[in-house]
Amino acid sequence: MPRALAIDDDPIILRMLSAALTRQGYEVVTASDGLKGLALVKAEHPDIIITDVMMPGIDGYEVTRRLRRDPNFAHTPILILTSQSDLEEKLRAFEVGADDHMSKPFEPAELAARLAVLLRRAESVKAAQSANPVSMDKARLIAVHSLRGGVGCSSLAVNLAVGLAQLWEAPTLLMDLVFMAGQAALMLNTPLKRTWADLTRFDVADVDIEVLKSIIGQHPSKLDVIAAPTSPTESEELKANMLNVAINALRPRYEYIVADLAHDFNDLTITALDAADLILLPLAPEMSSARAAAVALETYTKLGYNSDKIQLVLNWTFEHKGLARKSIESALHFPISLVLPFAPDRFVSAINHGRPLLFDDPADPVAALIEDFAFRLSKSQHQSIPPAVPSAAWQRVAKRLSPQAVGARR
């Protein structure tokens, strides 16, 4: 029995849909708005989704857009119902990734016929995927994001990426998605030969791994880098769907991807946050930073992110009179996973010379904190099984942490 999810804020429409679909042999679940619908999709894994457009919170177009960014639901059939029947509305439905579009009021027989076609098409796609399974383990994607600048997001992202690359000596990528003023290339002293802006010369359908290789730079730490554009105007044409295609193409080729994100919730930022396995939220021990963190945490909840996906990093950006860690945790109702001590000279020097702390001076106590943190954020299979040929970084971590923490065999 196929399972259908109907999303509409009109209870009468929901009852009509439920009755019509039940008569056709569907198991039906319903949601009264877009956010509840997204939650039910993840909980129920329906075979097909019917959504209204105009709803409180987020509309049906946004529901569809978010689902299409999630690999688990990229091919789930979606039919959009709307009271608008003009061509513009139909085109918009298809642009966000809907499989079909129907106007209200609808005829139950026509709805059933269209759903049957969509289900048959989805089964064909599933059969094709089963015949050619993708066996490569995809990258663990770690996003560094804050709504407030000046709290060390880029420094954390760069050093964390270097740390992961040196720990596992496995393919690692740093993506600078701060398009207004990205600093990753500067911090790595990497020449800006190619950037994300170079993708705007291509159609989305033409963006594949070969195209992406052309914009990837390398750092002596063996870290790969995709730099932000030199000017914000260069990136205006880069859309969220192109970024999504890029991420999906890159993930099978890397073990780790670290994304440095803009201090906002624009479409590109949300695309990266949706794709992330883990979100690091840096903040400083002062009221405005704590407030920005509270807003970010609230927004993550509205976006449907599980709290297990989020970790706070407290960066002491000034020496005295900061808010206490316990006070911040109590106010935010969220634990802090890492505390970075006040160390401006180390980070300023690293930035000015384009030599990240973990690359230039891994024995530094602050570098050691970030290196240990990188280990704890690594894939479970990497943490539990020592590498056949341990890297210098892995050996440093093994000396600092317990044998059990680094998976040492007895």
C-alpha cells in the first residue's frame, strides 16, 4: 500500500484529499503547514507528496525546494496543488523541483491518475539506481556558521580543514562560501586563480566533477580549496541549485569537506547547512554574540535540524570580563563543545603570513586543542581504527588522548 503525505492549511482540502486517496488504496498522512510537512516527510518517508502552495510559515515551493536538496528525498514524487492556474505558477512549480502541478478545485479521478504515473516513474528511477549502486562513502560535511562576524569562523574553518587533512592524509576540501568577503585563500596564502564565480559560465546541467576540478586549488598541507570570488558581484549568478549540484558531485570524492559560511541565512547558506552532517556555531563571550547564537539556534530548529547536528564553539576573542561559560550554556539551553582561549597574537600572525596555526606550529597549545577537536569530529570508523601508517598529526593526538579515544588496539 503506497503512503501519501498531503500538506495543506485548509482542513476541508485535507479531508477531501484523504478521502480520495484512501479510496484509491493509499495510506494517507496529513500536515497543516509546510514545516510540519517537512517533519512528517523525515518521520514517515512517504512514497508520494501532495502539497498546497499558500500556507503559513513556508509555502509549498519552499517545501519542495528543501526536499530536493536532501538526497534522501531527491526523487520522491511531489505534486503541487494551487488555486492559481496561470503559466507562471506552473513554471515555478517545476523550477523548484516538483514533478507535477494541478489547479484547485481538482477532480479525484485525475489526481489519482497523475499520482499513479508519478509513482511508476519513481519506481523506474529506483530500479535504475539499484542496478548501478554507488558504493563510495560520501564525505563528512562540516559547516562553520555564525550570524555574527569577528568570532573566528574563518580561522576555525581553515584550521579544522588543515587538521583533518593532516590527521587522516585523506582527500579533504575547504569550501569558502563567504561570497561577500571570503578569507580562506588569504589565510592559506593560496593564489586566486579560480573561484566559485567561474562556475557561472556553465549551465547547471553541465557542472560535473571535471568542471569542479578546474576551480579547486591545493595547499601544501594537501588540503584542497575552493575559494570565494574576489568581488561579490562576480558571484551574483551562482544559485543554490548549482551549489547543491556541486556538493553532490564532490562528496563521493572526499572524506571530509569543511564549509565556511556567510553570516546569514541566504539560499546558498541554507543549501550548505541542509547538506551538512555537522554545524559548528562559534560565538564570543559577550551579549550581542550570545544573542546572535540564540537566533541561529532558533532558526536551525525551524529549519528542522536535529540538535545532535549542532555544536557550539566559544572563542575568547578578548581577555577579561567575558560572560561565563555556564551562563552562556544556561541562557542558550545548549552545551559548549570547545572553548578556545584568548590568543590573538597567534591567530593574527597566522592570518598575516597566510600560514594556519595547525600547519605552521602544530605543537602550539591552541593548535593542539583544534587538532584534538578535529579528531573528535572525524568519522567514527576513523576514530575507532588506527591508520595502517599513522600520520604525525594522528600520533600527536594519540599521545594527548586516551588509548580508547583513538582506537588503539590492545
